[in-house]
Amino acid sequence: MILRIRMGDKVLVAMSGGIDSSVAAWMLLNEGYNVAGVTMHFGALTEGDGKRSCTSAAIDDAKKVCACLNIPHYVFDYASRLGNEVIADFISEYQKGRTPNPCVRCNRHLKFGSLLDKAQELGFNYLATGHYAAIEKNEGGYCLTRPKDRKKDQTYFLYAIPYERLKNILFPLAQLTKDEVRNLAMKNSLPVTAKQESQDICFVTQKNSQTFLLERVKDIAPGPIVDVRGNVLGRHRGIIFHTIGQRGGLGISHPTPLYVLSIHPGNNRIVVGDKKDLMGKALIASGINRLAKSWPQQMHAKIRYRKKEALCEVREEKEKLKVIFAEEQEAITPGQSVVFYDHDCVLGGGIIEKVIPFG
């Protein structure tokens, strides 16, 4: 059963100035709820503002939608929180040779942490967003589940929301496809119908993450690139420019393609090898967030957003989990999230700490 609220309850809709959050606000308003919009302002993010959320242009777009819907619109300054709780971690993780997922952290600490707290302080019963996900209520409580549009499924980024928060969150787009959402925006003349999809990382206004890091990280030191036997094959510009599974950009002439297998900040060394050397049979995850009280003996796990989920078993190891896959997985990456599913239900997830090689 998809979670629905009582008509008249107050809902604050997080609005990025895009189509999804705009349609979410329109839906709730037309279902009879007391709706207001809010935009999190993340500072002077101006480059490519036509494709980015939380910029000044995006705030203006959200304001126009709220005016069109005749609902209040709030703007809250989240620049310092973004810097302290998301960007600082993003930079630190790359310096440690890991590949972080800032959207997971933003959802947990900012959107469904601080912003939800603020919504409740203002007297709102719920916080709603334009995420493609669902929250279902069953006999056991609440469950975060996949949406109708599997291609847009964003549950991977939402697994870290604390369980007790689910009862105060709404995902109005759960039963719609992206095409249906866009058609609703056009049919109802919302002033963002022609807007393009926003970028994955809103605070990276440069052309890529490498340029962003280069502007902020001091004392970037070059170091050796070695093969699995320790033979030096070349030099890297700095470990922050590399991630597990990367092919290319190594500056090495080699008879076969080389891939980044591991990154070692202690000795500033990158290990490369063949594609077959990227395979792993298990991983260790920490920072576990559980969204279900009981987990089945076998489940499926995703190790990256774009990766297909894989059958696995999970074993408790103190406060961490050991995840053992039925089939070897390619490019398991420390810093990324591993998210567990039982059919459509999200069981929870954690941060990949260590890869256990295949063989």
C-alpha cells in the first residue's frame, strides 16, 4: 500500500526548479493538501545554471512555479551546511583514494535531515520531493520501495535515510514515469516544461570533478603507477584524479588496456592491471543503515547506481557487514555505497570499505 496522507495536512515540497519537484507540488496541491515550496540555496553555483539545481536561476524557476500554483515559497540558505557536511567529505574521500557519493550524504544529512527538521519546526507534517521512489506502509511499519519507472529509480541514493524519518516523507511521483511527469507539466502549463535534467553533482560547476578538486586541494603530489607485481609503469598526477575501474588518462603506453585496480594514499601509489583483475567476490561495508528489521538469508545488492543488482549473502562482522556475491563483481569501489534489496523493498545499505579479491 502506497503511503498517502490526510487531505489538509501541511506538506513542504523541496523544489529544485526542475520538472519533477514542480509536478510533485502540483499533484499534492490538486489532491487537497496544504502545500508550500522550499528551495535550498547552496551558494554561488552559477556555471551551467540551466542544468543545475539550487542555483540562483533554479531558485527563480521554483519561485515561478510556486506563483503559478499560488502557494508560498521559502528559500533557505544551505551553503555552509553543504560545505561542511557534503563538500568537505567529498574532498576528504578523494584524498584518501576513495570515490564518494555526495548525493547519498546530502539526502541523509541535508534534505531528509536538516530540511525535514526545519519543516517540522514550521508546522509541516511532511516533507515531499520529486524523487522517483515510494514509501509503503505495511503491517510491519514503513518500507522504501522502487518506483513505477525503473529507469529513473533513485532508491540507491535514498537508502541512508533513517528509518524513523520515513513516516514524514512523501514521494508523489512513485506511480508515474518520467514521460508521464513531463506530460503533466506541459498539460498544466508549468513554467519549467522545457527544462533539461539537472546534473548529478550540483556543486561541481566545473566541467568535471577533477577540475573541482584541483581548485580546492593543495599539495597534490605525483607518484608511481605500478602493476600487480610492483613494477613501475609510469607516474600519476595525484591520486585524487583516479578511481577504481578507470581506463585511460594514465599516460602509459601498454600493449593491453590497463585499469586502475587500487589506490594507496599511504605511499601515494596506484596499482593497475588487466580487466580480469578488477573482479572481486566480496566486500566489507560500514556505516550501515537498516530500513528493515529482518533481512532474508539471500538478497540482491547494488555496488553503484548504474550497476545491475547482484545476488549475495550478508554476514555480520561487529558493526560492519561482509557481503559475499554469488558471482564475481567488477570494480567494487571503496567510498561508494552498497545497497540491499529484497525484491522491490530497500533493506538498507552502507559504505564500501574494503574489497575482497576474486580467486
